[in-house]
Amino acid sequence: MTDPNLYFTMAGAGLAGLGMICMASLAGWRGWLALKEREINAYADHGGHDGPTLPNASARIEIADLKERIRKLEAIASGVDL
């Protein structure tokens, strides 16, 4: 036969563990919200932008293509045969 107090002990331990997990999750959630609030405030303090950003991939490809064309035009202007 099993002791009924064992069930109460196990239920109490399970409830305590669940409470600890919930409290840790709540603390993490509040920390994440505080982080996002700081990011939003920093974004607003800088006038709505975070400073210089890198161009996207298509813009970098286009810039590289233009540089290549300029190099070829300079070579033609100087009389160098490509």
C-alpha cells in the first residue's frame, strides 16, 4: 500500500517546481520587455535611425558594376586595350 502523504508530498513538490519555473519565465519576459523598451528609446533618441547602415545586396552589386564600367571607360580613355 502506498502512503497518502506521499501523494501530497509529490503534488506539493510538483507545484513548487511549477511555481519556480513560472517565476523564472516571468523574470525573463520582463527582462526581454525592458531590453526592447531600451532599444525603442535609443532609436527615438537618435532621430529615428541607428546611424549609417550598409546598403542591401542589390545596391552593392550595382555599385560594383558601376565601378567596373568606370574602370573600363578610364582604360579606353587612356588608350589601354582591354
